[in-house]
Amino acid sequence: MKNRFLMVGLVLLVFFVISFLTNILGALNPGIKESFDLEFSSLGFMTLAFFSAYGIMSIPSGMLVEKYKEKKVMLFAFILASIGAFSFAFAPSFAVFLTSLFLIGTGMAMLQVAINPLLREAGGEENFAFYSVLGQLFFGAAGVAGPFLFSYLVENLGKENPNALIEVLTSLVPTDMTWVSIYWIFAVISFLMVLIIFSVKFPEVELKEEEKAGEWSIFKDLFKNKTVIAFFIGIFCYVGFEQGVSFWISQYLETYHGIDPDTIGAAAVGKFWGLLTIGCFLGLVLLKFIDSKKVLLTFSALAFISLTIALFGNKEMALMAFPAVGFFASVMWSIVFSLALNSMKSHHGSIAGILCTGIVGGAIAPFIVGWLSDIFGLKFGMFFNYITLAYIFSIGIWANPLVKNKTIVSSKKKEEVQNNNRPIDDIVEAESIN
């Protein structure tokens, strides 16, 4: 029992670390632009380097987990992340930075695949939904903590400070690149995770059918399926929208409102991820009362309104509206993912692998925003996010799942039907897949 809770705690820690290393890029954006004298499109190479690793590694990672098991894959993932972070911390150049991002992104992609089956085994199937939500809470907490830690570091580096951490980082980081300090933190955390995972005994995990990667022949057939491709584009657009907004928040606030990107700008990025996490919990409640397609349509429309206010409102409105976009984006991933799986009868593990490959949208969309921004300005470049959001909205119209998410209303209807001895086949309902 003790080892079971230790393993659950380890997985929750991994959720935290993944988010901490992933969701801070938007806060670093202005500092990187200034340090390397980059155009907006060149900044887009950051997400291209990081999230392309997800597109490349999501399916192979599932196969690696099946062959080498979770512990070895997680160890290798954190070794890659540690190498990537240390290499840039020691040699802070733009070329090394992009390589570092790819290595860290590869590690994070591998971890995403490994930890969910491990969490199910460690916590027990009956508790899996609860621990999954708890994992998202840890994930969101790190998304908030990262930008605030970054602000603390850049504000205090080089100043007289009795804090030993600040003194050490001040001696390691170039005076004109204080943002590099966060990569020393990344490097140490990744290395510590290697030591922690190495020292922990892992349970034997038997993958369920929907968790198995599947054979290449299955993937070839699924890539010809129009429904799978449509939902792959949906995940691509969601991650593209999420990153296409969050990555540019701090830069936008500095460019159009003169806001300090290392403090208030970074805080706005942190609030984006914080409200995205809070929105997840509201979404869980709403999905017990409302059909998921209606929730998706409503939240997509509200995200559209929030983004419009952020782009065309004054400074105070932008500071509130950008985090609000995160809040309304919160339910999109889980709903699109569950609609996709509920639209297919079989091969859910392979479909999930294809859908996760769609995370590569986080590489492409911010790059396109940056490219458009070099030509027309950042405000116009941000208009690209409306295109990805429009596709997400359309899913709420055309999606036709074989089963719908179970709501309290549908449960009552089922009970009434059973009490009246009517055939249960008259009711279309099923548990949603989370």
C-alpha cells in the first residue's frame, strides 16, 4: 500500500515537471527575442523545435513503453531533458537553444505516453478518474508556478541577496541573459528526476487494449480514415490555438501596451495556465449536465470573444482577457479527444497515438503567427488563432459520435426506461472516455 501511494505521488510529480518545463516558453519569449535579436518568425522556431518532438515521438513512444516498460522510458526521457537543459545552460546560443528544446520536447513526449498507464496501475482502476483529474491539477499548478519563479529570478539576479540560490545563479548566468537562469533550474530538476526514478521500484503494468500502440499496419489503415484525420486536425488546431495564444501573450503585452514582460507579462502567462486548469474542473461539472458538443460550441464562442477583447481592448482589458482565453480553452482537449475515440469502434490505442501526434500543432501555429507578424505586425499575426479556433468550433457541429457523454439527465432517462420495461437500446448513451 505504501509503495502504491509513493508511485502515485511520483506520477503526480512528473505531471508537475512536464508542465513546468513545457508551459513557460511564452514567459521567456521577449527575453529570447532581445538576447538573440530575433524576428517574430524566428521566435516561432522555438515552438517548432519543441512541439515537433511530440509529432515525431508520440507513436514510437507507445511502442517503446510496450517493449522496455515505463521505468526505462521515463529514465531515458529525463536524461534527454537533463542533457538538453544543461547543454544550453552551459552554452547559451540560439542554435544550442533549439537543439535543447527538441531534446526536452522529446523527453516530455515520452513521459506523456508512459505515465497514464502507470497512474492507472498504481492508483487502481477504480481511482483512475480521480487521480487523472488530480494530475491535471498538478499540471496546471506548474503552469502557474513556472512564470512566477521566472519573474522572481530575473528580478533578483545580480542584486545583493542573501538567498544562496540567487547568488549561485548570478555567478552562472550572463548578466544580459538573466532568463537563462530558468534553464539551470530545468537541468537540476531533470537530473534529480533521473535519480528519483532510478531509486523507485516500479509495479508491473499490464497495458489495456486501448493503451497499446498497435502495429504499423493498423496506423496505415487509420490514416486513411476520414473521421480519424478530421479529429487529428482537431487536436492539431487545439494545441495550435493554445500555444498560438499563450506563446505570444507576454510579447503582445510588451509590444502594444508597454508591459514589462519579465513581471506582469510573465504573470499573465501564468494566469492563462491557472485559469485553464480551473476551467477543467468546471468542464467536468458541466459535462455531467450538458452534451459535450454543446459545451464545446459554447466555450469556443466565449474563447473567440475573449481573444477579440484581448486584441482590441485597452491594457486592463487585455490583462484580463488573455487569461480568460485559457479558461475557455480548458475543455477543448478532453472533449475533442473523447469525441474522437467515441466515434470509432476499435483500435482506440492506435487512434490515441495518432491524436497525440496532432500536438505538433503547437509547433506550427506559433510559427505561422510569427511569420505573419513579421509581414503585417503581431496583432494581425494573432488573427491566425481565429482559424484554428473556428475548426474547433466546427467539431461541435459535425461530430457524430457513436456514443454521447453520460449526463445526469440521460441517467434519469435510462432509469425511467428500465422502470417502464422498455428496451434499453432506445437510449443512446455511454460513459465518456477521459
